[in-house]
Amino acid sequence: MKNYMKIFLIVVRALAIFSNSYSQERRKLAQTGMKFLSVSNDARNAGMSSSFTSVFNGSSAMLYNPAGMAELQSSFDASFGNTKWIADINYLYGTVALNPFNDNYGVLGVSVVAVDYGGFYETIRAENEKGYLQIGTYKPTAYSIGVGYARMLSEKFAIGGNVKYVKQNLIGDGKVALASSGYKKDKFSLGVMAYDFGLIYKTGFKSLNIGMSVRNFAEEVKYIEESFQLPLTFRIGVSINAMDFFEKLHEDHSLLITVDATNPRDFEEQLAFGAEYSFMNAFSFRSGYNFPQDDGGFSFGFGVKKEIDNYVISLDYAVSKYSIFDDVHRFSVRFAHK
């Protein structure tokens, strides 16, 4: 066990040093593309301001820390959800995790995230009164498809990783204006492989967990003439059930407290706090705050859980408050087979 703890501390320390030196070397912010990868989609996670790095949470953990699905209590777990994002943008996600060998060989998972940006008018430059010519409509698309694996190396130490293919097509078959013969079609899509890694360590003190994740690690990509990086994000967090200190309340009540420190590539370092109160493992109320933020930062939500025969069904909702933009709403459904 001491060896696992040493490995965990070495990895966390190495990532912290790399992250710190990386931050000092770069001062340019907001220089990333495919920003849809940074949006939190799981409603339980988002209701606590995405401070979930050290929490085990079934298949949806692939969306923030793949190590979080290592402690899967069921043979099958699936989660689906929708995020009503800013400017009428819709996110859809689905995750599935399988534990066919009772933790002997780890947990396998598949994740899909798709973005619906809606429709836009398509125009080209033209020598007329308006200066442009409308030639139809188009729908930008973006999606991520990933395969994940997680395993408990011991009773206290979990690891996990995702390999995903990310693609974004902002214009579709765009029309490029020509001087003499009208216009021609050209493709404006871009795809790249990306990787996520994560660790969770159970300290042994009550339910105190320490977690770490690296998301969206990928090579630099080039879109037409501009090169950019994916939104690489380092996270480290802690969590504990505060009811561990109250033996008489522990059986029917739970108060999960989480704290995450985040170092994104395209923003200043952030700190997120979250809390989830659960009663009888059936009703949950959540809240969180993330700062600094240009707008928003506060979130809250709730969830209900019901056991039917050998199945567990959970419904979760979260809202993130904004002052300039409309509030962001998230809905998630989770199915698990015992």
C-alpha cells in the first residue's frame, strides 16, 4: 500500500510542477479551440460547480475523471443527459460502463458527447448592394467519442484513462467565393485524438478522497491557417462525507463536501467548492461555487434515486446562474443494474 501512495504522490507532484512551469511560460489565455470539451454535462457534477475530481460516480465519471468509474458497484451503468447551453446551444451526452468480471479486470466504458449549434444562414461575398449573397443554410457540428478504462489497483488506489476522437465542423461544406466562376465548395472540418487520465486515492481517514485528472491532452492542430491547442485542463481535488463525524446521523444522512483546484490552458487558475446533502440515499440537494469567473460561478441542483428490483434509476437536475447570459440548465438520467 505504501508503494501505491508513493506512486500517487510522485505523479501528483510531477503534474503540479509541469502545470506550474507551463503556466509561467505561457501568458496568452483563451488560445484554445474545440471549447465544447470544457462544458460540464453531468447534472450531478454541474450542480456542485464541477468539483467532482475525487468522487466515484459510475460511467459519467468519464466526462471529468475516468478513475471515478473504477469503483462501479453494478455490472452495468449508463447515464444520459442534455445541457441547455448559452445562445440556444444544446449538448447531448451518453456514457455506458461495464463491469463483467466483478472488478477483477477493471471497468470498461464508452462515452459520446454531441453538440447542436442550430442553423445559420450561409452567405458569400458578392458585388451587390448588400455586399453578400445568401445561398442557403448550414448547421455546425461537434462531437467526441471515447473509450475508457478504470481499475482499483488496491482497496484505496484507482486509476483510469480515456482515448477519444474529437471532431468539429463549423461551416460544413462551405462555399468559397471566386472572382470569375461563382463559388466552389470546400470542407472546414477538423478531427484529432485526445486523451484523459485520472487518479483517486482513498486516504483511509473517514471517507476522505484525493483525486487528480488531466483532460484533453492532444497534439496541436491547425485549422486553415491558424494553429491551436485543445482546452487542456489539470485538476486536483478532495472530498469527504461530513456525516462521518456524526455517527447517529450517518446512516440516513450524507453531506458530501468537495473542493477542486483547476488549472486550465485558457483561463486563470480556479477554485470550486461543492456540497451535496442526501437523505435516505433517495433525495439529494446540491450547490456549488466556482471562482474567478467572468460571469456566473454559482450553481445548484437536486436529484432523486429509486431502486426497482435489481435496478437503480436516478434523475438529476442542475442550473448554473448567469447575469449577462440566460441560466444554463442540465438534466441527467442514470440507470444501473446491481
